[in-house]
Amino acid sequence: MTKTEVKARAGEGVSDAPAQEMKAAIAGFLSEFRGFQDELKSKLQQQEERLTMLDRKTYAAGRPALSAAVHDEAPHKKAIAAYLRAGDDDGLRGLTLEGKALNTSVSADGGYLINPEMAERIQGVQRSTASVRAVANVVNVESTSFDVVIDRTDLGSGWATELAAFAETATPVLERISIKLFELAAMPKASQRLLDDAAFDVEGWLAERIANKFARSEAAAFVSGDGIDKPKGFLSYNKITNGSWVWGQLGYVPTGAASDFATTNASDAIVDLVYSLGAEYRANGTFLMNSKTAGAVRKMKDADGRFMWSDGLALGEPSRLMGYPVLVAEDMPDIGANAFAIAFGDFHAGYTVAERPDLRILRDPFSAKPNVLFYASKRVGGDVTDFNAIKLLKFAVS
């Protein structure tokens, strides 16, 4: 037996523990290396996603600005513009937008309140629109309705003597009028391609569309709305001759002709209308009529040949009829048979507009592809709150 064989046989009894330890060490190293590879691959993928998002935002930020002063643009305008164009709501988080207390955080899952500057532009257009809103009592409320308590009767009184018993006098009667708020909505749309063009004034376009829709809808409802899912207009109430007037109806004065002013002394009907209103209301009286009626009325002259109509002496001052301001509201009916084409009264006392201060807008890029819908809504209501304060002119014989 050779020395080599002897050594080999001698080693057969030696423990193989070091070899097993080496194998375990190698296996552990390979497992940790595979884990490292997986972790590295995951981090690289996350980094790639972040770079992709950064590239997209950098590309969007590199577009032409909405205005020349891009660096001075307000943060809320940038956030709103990014949301309207691409649905990117990152900038909306943390912003304070207009809400109930002008300090409401916006949820990314719901509609977004319009930013304060845009809401002010919309209100400005509404105030300049010829509507009952311009002369009515406008209140902001936080609930679903607005209640007005009316004391419509007088307190009784009498002369007392020293010795005679004094009888009980009449007690005032209170009446509550509840003005329910309804939802007024507009939904203009624009193509995504148009929104992608940053030179297009998204906020200005949206404000103009919404304001136009809201102003026209409100103006019509305040005059002739039926009160079903909309404000109740003052012309929707029952009318009765002023001599027979009772609470809950509007009194009217006839012109004396079937479908026009009387052929002689036509202006007498205007005089009768003015003095059918109580003196306490007449001091704040305003005429309401549309352009066609105004064109006929401004030709009238009194008995001395003087025009009853006078234009405003200063820019922005309303025209006047018999010294009272005239609001030309196109939603008033035209002159015609049995039409109530002219109203006169203290509308601040007689009609109340109640509205919630918040205005909401929701961007919908899915329902009308490739267009994007913008659903805007507000809550508003209106109703007559004093039936003494408004009188009508009826184009009829009686």
C-alpha cells in the first residue's frame, strides 16, 4: 500500500463539518445576493417612475404661461389650471379655497370649490346683469332654507279715560315665509386639446360661461319661476285688482285698454300705478319692465307736454320714470292682452333672494370624451316676502 493510499484511508474517519459550513455560507451569500438584486431592481423601478412623473410635470411647467407674469402667478391659479387641463390635483392639496368659512380643505375625491378670484368674477357679472337681484334683498345662508317672519298687521290702540275700563286691543299677526334653496347648475365643455393649449384662458372662459348661464337662469326664475325646483317669481302669484287686494296676492292697476295703453291720457295708468303703492314703500320704489315696454313708455308725456322719462345724469345711473329709477329686465313680459308688463315697488322689502356663498365645480374628463365637462353648481332661492311692497300694471280694460 502506497503512502498516498494510507493517507486517504486515514482521512476517511475525519469529520466533513468544514465542507458543510462552506456550503451553507455560499448558499446564504447567494440568497442575500438575490435579495439585494430584487431590492435594487425595485428601487430602480421606483426611481424610473419618479423620473417619469418629474419629466411629465417639467414638460407641463415648460409650456407657455397663462399670463406674462408666470413667476408671479398665484399658487391657487396654477393649481386650478393644472387640475382643469390635466386632472393633476397635486397642487390642490394644502390650498385654502373658498368654502363655507372661506377656509375649507378640498377632498381629492369630490368636487372642488372655485378659487376666490374666480368666484368674485362670477358674482361681478351677476350684479351687473339686469335682474331682480339688483334691487332685491340678497342674503347669504348656511342652511337649506331661509325663513322670514312678517308682522303684517298693526297693533291695536285706543283713547283711554281716567275712570272707564279699557278693552283689549288687537294683537299683531305674525306670518312666516320660508324660502327654500334650489340647486342651479351649468355644465359647459371643452375639448382636451383646447385645454392643453396653455395660451387659452381656462379660468376666464369657465367663469364667463358659468356666469352667463347662472345670471340668465336666475333672472328668469325671480320674475316668473313656478317654485318647483326653482325660485318662485313674483309674477307667479295670483293677481287681484288693487281695490280688492288681500295678503298673499299682488295688486294690479289696469291700463284701461285691452292690450295697450289707453289712446287718451295714456300716462294716467303710470301715475295710478305709482300711487297704488303705500307711501312707506313708494320712497324706495323702482320700475321693472323689458326693453320693448321701455321704448313705449319713454315716449309718454304728461299733461304739460313734458316727457315722463328722463335718462340718468351720470354714467351708470339708471333712467327714471316720474322720478323713480327704472330697471330694464328682459324677463318681464311684453305688452299684450292681459299682460303684467310693468311692475313698481320696493323690491328690497318685497322680494328676497337667499343663496349659499359656496360655488362648486367638478371636472369630468370621462363622460363626453374627447371633451371635458365642467359641472358647476350653487344653491339659490327667491320669493316674495312682502305683498304690500309690489304693484303691477295690467294691460287690460279692468
